[in-house]
Amino acid sequence: MPYPFVLTGGGSGGHVFPAVAVARVLRERGHRLLFIGTSQGMESRLVPEAGFDLEFIRIGALNRVGRRKQLRTASQLPLSIGAAWRLLRRFQARAVFSTGGYVAGPVMLAAVLAGIPIVVMEPNATPGFANRKIARRVYRALVGFEATCSWFPAGRSEVTGLPVRREFFESQPKRGEKFTLFLTGGSQGARRLNRASRESWPLFRENNSPIRILHQSGAAEHDSLAREFGSAGIEGEVVPFIRDMAATFQSADLVVSRSGAGTFSEIAASASASILVPLPFAADDHQRRNAEQLVEAGAARMVLDSEMDGERLFKEVEALRNHPDALAAMRERVRPFAKPGAAERAAAVLEEAARR
């Protein structure tokens, strides 16, 4: 029997892509779907591109922002909850699926008021602000780590991992071509990685390193970086955003990235060797906790944000480029962290919630 489901989560691609992965499974099973997001988040582009309906509410961030922004968001909250409640009632949602981001808060609160079951995706070692606040109200929490279950009521959580598009599991590490380094600060870019990348180009050139660099910079700094890279004398490309990330991971010998849950899961799913640079300002330092999971297993290297510059990037990359056995070991050790079937399991839990 087909059900109407509402999905919410946005701001960055890390919140949107997992929701889209689950939505694809639900669509294949014949269910009706509606996304709720904001016009400022990446969901405003990515969700329609994936072929799903999207409605907007107005809301800003509450956690880890300045007092003025907190007050502005607090003033918006009643109206945003009301708008979400009306959308849920009009769509006759049988369950809500949340992947986080500040838009998720009012949608989940509206679902509580409307008596609609909530399934949350919490892939980080420490739950985000909204999920901590709503923890006792969830129908089920789908988490990335066993330790995360302790934040939710007994019997209402399970370890599924983050839904990742099937293309990542189908990819194979490339063989035989020039060593390719892929740098990404996520869908919006990262200033620290952009700076380190720029500073490393002369070092790779002077060392005559046989390397190709592909850098996802985000839109804000793309133009200046692309101009400089054009005269850096290194093979590769600087792009603002990459849609086919699965193919990009497949083409890379080494990935340098932040360690948000989305990137963490894509690295594991594609069995990629990586150097992780956790965002130091991430809520509850969850990116460092994510990275430590892989480092302790010998599945990745970690460089703290404060220690990452062009020279450190050059040395780390060259050390691994000259030791292919170390790269191969990292790829093998990261595989157990992949969680195939997470999207299908999330869809099944939503169907269960709708039936009840």
C-alpha cells in the first residue's frame, strides 16, 4: 500500500544526499513523497534535480551562531512550525524522515504536534542539536555508531549507517593512470583546504611530482582558485561543485576532505584511501570523532585543521604516493565501515511507522 511520506534535512549536501537516497527507494516502492527545506539550502537545487517535490519554510540556525541570529531564528520558530504543520496536514503525511540541518527542527516539532511518527538519521558519533532535543519523541533513530544509541530511548535506535547512493558501492579503485589527488571541503567548500591546496601547488611542481589534482572548492573561492591553478603548471582542475561524486571518488588514488558523516560514509562505501581534516567548529567536535573511528582502524590518516597547510599537505600526499602498499591497506581497512542497504532499511522503517 502506498503511503505519503515527508522528508526533511538540508543546508549542505551532507544532509540532502542521504535523504535523496532514501527517497529514491521509497519512490521505487510506489510511495508519495514531499521534501520540506529552505530556499537558501542546497536542497533548493538538489531535490528538484532529483525529481522530487519540495516546499519551503523560513528558518535559520540556533546552535553555534551569534546571539543576534539566535534571536532572529527564535522569532521565526513559531511561524516555521506552523508552516510545517500545515504542509504535513495538507500532504497527510504518515511519517517524517529527518536527516538533520536547521530546517529539520521545526518540521520535527510540527510532526510531534500533529502526532506523526518521526524517523531520524543520526550518522555522527554525537547527535546534532535537533536530534538531541527530539530524542525521546522519535519512532526510530537510525545511527552510524553503536555508542550513539545511548542518546535515544532503549529499543528505539539501530545501527544502519548513512544512506549512500548505490553508485558508490559499485565503484572500483582506479588502476594504472597518473596519481590523482581529490580535495573536497564538501559541497560548500572549506577555506582551510582551499588555502592548503593553493600553497601546495608550487611544492608539487618543484618536486616534479607525477600528480593530477582535482579540487572541489565551493562557489565562494572558486574563481580566484581556478585562475591561479591555471598557471600553476599542474595537471588537473578546480571546480565549484561536483554532481557525480561516485565517479570522482572512483578516479582518485587519495581523497583529502573534511570528516562529516556524508563524506565519511562515501569514503567507506567507495573504499577510498583518505586524509581527513576535521572541521574544528563542528557541533560537539563530531567530525574529529568520526575521523578517529577510521584512524584507529588504520583506515585513514588525520591532520588537525590547525596543522594543515600547503607544506603539510604536500608531505602527507607524497608519503602515501610513494607507498602504494599503505594506500592499499587503507582501502581494505575502510571497507568494514561501509553500510550497504542503509537506504533500504530506512525505507522499511518508515513503512513500518506508517502502518502503525
